[in-house]
Amino acid sequence: MRGTKKYRHVIETPDPGKWELAGYEATLPISEKSNPITRELDKADPVQIVQLLKECDAEIFQEEDEALLNYKRLYSESVLKTMIDIISKVQEVLKDPDNTLIVLSGGGASGRLAFLIAVSFNKLLKGLGQLPRYTYIIAGGDRSLVVSQEGLEDCALLGIEELRKVCEGKKKVVFIGISCGLSAPFVAGQLDFCMNNLDIFLPVLVGFNPISMARSEKIEGWHSTFRQVAERMQKLQESHKAFILNPAVGPEGISGSSRMKGGSATKILLETLLLAAHKTVSKDTDISETCLLEILRTYERAHKVTYAQSRKIAALVKQAGTSLQKKACVYMVGWHTLGIIAIMDGAECIPTFGADYNDVRGFLIGDRSEMFNKEADLIAQGPQFAFSQEDFVKTILPSLTELDTVLFLFTLDDDLTQVEKLVVQVKEKTSNVQALSHATVGQYLPKFQRELSTKWILNTVSTGAHVLKGKILHNYMMDLRVSNSKLFWRAVSILQRFTGHSQARCQESLLQTIYDPEVLSDEIRSAEISKHIARATEKNQVVPTALLCLLRNCSVQEARLRLDTSPSIRAAIEASLNVPGRKRGADK
């Protein structure tokens, strides 16, 4: 089927990457490996940054190569078959609206995507005169949609409690747990709960690592590991009582930053699956591989259409980078679901780049009355939680400066008079005004693909801007916020890579930085990871400080002084990496 002219690739997909070779960063799961494509991302100019991230995104659509490790890919027969099996279960819920539910859940970026997809498909049902059938769960509740609260995804019991609440009284639930790295305890708890209640729940796991690479550390305060949960699901899949959808899409452009490719692949997979289910139910037809391929190719086409604008995207990257370098802000103002994508992108810069909540920030224009589970949780919670048009006009507009960048996101079907009015107000404050507009007629992108196109562009702009600000070394996030267990161990791994020291030594340096000026006691060293994270979340530049301590064999105070007096984090680290006589790191 896929070899015929009708189903050939829309974009030119890359050859299999070096990351697929046996032994490449063998101790790391795919989602944490460094992508060879972006190895020199930190030295790239805006045009090169866009080109490199374009190539990374194209890997989503690459087909498997049997000569290599033969990871399952998006177009693998086994993945398409699993999608068809899941669709048949979703159809049952769509055909029987009485006490049934489709739940999408995740933490951080995955939870925000769960929200976006649930909102979109409920709107689709409303347009057909049907009641909502979708709901979402995000670790930390609606507050986490707007502001990063990564630590809350470490609690399996909290995930179970939230799932119980939304499913009370339901007789049939399709539960879709999203964890790009197969690692989030919040989702592991929910999947385990579903497997203990198979008379009501059908659990589906979505992620982008093989089961053998699922997280194997015991989950704090719980009885299991994520890998054990996934292996149990794998056995149940044989009898169609659980499903795992985990094609490999390759390492991220910024190592471990699953908001990028992992998020895009989540959107592509789940929307394809749900669109196919709705389409076949409305037409009363059987689902086929052909139907899935037709939808998947529209997302490929979105990649081609989006990156045809690479020069313009590069100009945006340069402008946003200039604003951040001058300690100014980037504001993204989007209409309807494009506004949701803007909010997502801004919130995700906080843990990824150690950004302040105001550095890159999204705002939503339009009716949001039916979007949130508990919008009340967002009202009057302080400036971090302000994201409406009124908030932008009242709190951002008066303080805009010529150094700030404002990006408007809309379609030509939106209220262009309203767009123009806001643009005029912004232009009185800054000339750095840009627009991303989507046509909605003719040979242009449908709604879901417009959203993905916008996500790709915003991810590229915010990532590229932080690269230009000097927050990245090679393709590693050097200033990540140590705000959950996954990020704690990622921080230790980064320290190992650039120093060549043992895990124990790197963990000691990280803890010393977190607890400074307190002396590390045996009690601190043996404390649960959650205690370290609670302390680290309040601190800035934890990872670069610990790295300089190791490279320079210096105190935390000296390391911080070097960072404060350096033009960028990258510059400070490179100067220390190049000290004569320094031990060669594992990186080399």
C-alpha cells in the first residue's frame, strides 16, 4: 500500500540516523539521546537553526530500516495495526454516549496536549449536535496548563485520585495516558489503576521509546516502576485489553526536550486515530489502513507547507533571540486554539531553559467558556496565571518596550478587525510586531494541521531564541530547571557527559549546588529525591553552577560569580571546558 504513488511521502524523509545504530549512547532511551543532526546547534545562525530543526521534525515520518535496529516507526505495520485496534474501541464509546468517556492524561507538555485534543474533539462533537465525550487530566490541574508545575507528575497516587474523580459513575472509559519517555509516575499510576479495573477501563499508553527503555527506577511512594507497568500492558495487549502506541521518532533537537518532537508526534498520532474513529462512525464504515495513511499524509504535508516558510521563520528566530539577549520579552498572542498553542510554548520554556515566566509568554484571544475543567483555579492567582485578551491589554500593553517582540497568530477566518485593533495598539509601543496567519480555503491546511504548523513554528522560534541567548551547549539544555525526578536524573547525566566524572560525583556536586550554603550531611544525601527537587525548584542556574564546580574544581560561590560575569551560560561553560590540563570529558 505505502509503495504506491498515492501514498508516497509528501516530504523528503531523512535516511536512518546515526542514533539508530547499535551502541549509540546505549545507556540512554531514545527520548534522552542527543540527536546527531543538531550536534552543532549552539553554533548555528537563525537560518541554520530552522534547517536543523526541520530535519529533526522530518524524522517523525521516516520509515523503518530493517538493516538497522528496526525500531518501530510511525508507518510500521505493527503501529498502524495497533491504531486500528484502538480505533475500534473508541468507536464503541462514540456509538454509545450513555455513561462513556474518553480520557486523555499527562504531565507538563503531554498534559497540555491532552487538554488541546480534548477541547478540539468536544468542539467537533458539539458541531454535530452531540454531547461532549472527551475530558483531560493534567498533573497539577488547570494551573499547570498556564504555568510549569513539573514536580506534580512524580506522584502516581495523585494520578489515580484524579482519574477516579473524572470517571465516577462511568461504565466504559477509554483512557489514553501520554508519557513521551515512558517515564511519568502520574501516568503510570493511572495505567495501573485501569488494568486493575478492566471491566470499565481500556488503558492506552502513548510514548516514543521501546518498552525495554521505559523508566526502571522505582517510583517514590509507590509499589512499581514505569517499566513494570508497561510490561504488564504488553501482555494484556495480546488479548486487546490494553494497548501501547510507541513508535520511535528519534531523539529531540534539544536532548530530552519532549515538548518538541514528542509533542508533535503525540498530536499526529492521537488526532489521526480519533479523526479516523469519528469519520468511520459518521459514515458507518470499517476502518482501514488506507484511511489512516490518508490522514497521516496530511500532517506530512503540514511539515512541507510550514518549512517552505523557513526564511521567514528564521527572521522570527533572530528577532526573538535579540529580545531575549537584551533581557526583553517575547509575547505570542493567538486566536482560539492557536492561543492555546502559544500558552503551551511559553509555559514549556520555564523548565527547559530555566526561563522566567515572562520571557516567552502566550495569550489566548476568544471564547474559552467551555475549555477548562476548573477555570476558577486560574482566576486571581497572580500575574503568572494571566493569559486572556483582557490580561494582555491591561497588564502587558502598558509596559511594552521597543525591545519586546509581539507575534500575532490567527487565521483569515478570525475577526480581522479585532486583530488589526490590537496590532495598532502594540505598534504604538514596539515596532517588533510579527504575524503568523493561516488561510482557511483552497489548498491550505485543515484545522488540526494548522495547529501543528503553528506548534512547529513556535517551538522553533522559542528554542532558537534561547540558543542565540547562549542557553544551549551543543544540543543540551544547560539551564534546565530541576523540577521533577526525570529532570534531576537528566541533570546528573549532563554533568557526567561534560566532565567524565562518575554518577556519584556528579550527583554530589548537584546536591551541593542545590543545598548551598548548607553543608551536605548524610541525612541530606540519603533523602528522597522529592526533597532535593523541592529545594532545587526555587533555585536558578543549578546545572550550570554544578558543572562549573566540577570543571573548575571550585566552590559554588566562585561558579556563580563566573556565570554572573560571563556574557552567557554557554560562554562560561566553554571557557571552563577549554582550561589547559582539564580532564577529558566523556563527551570527547
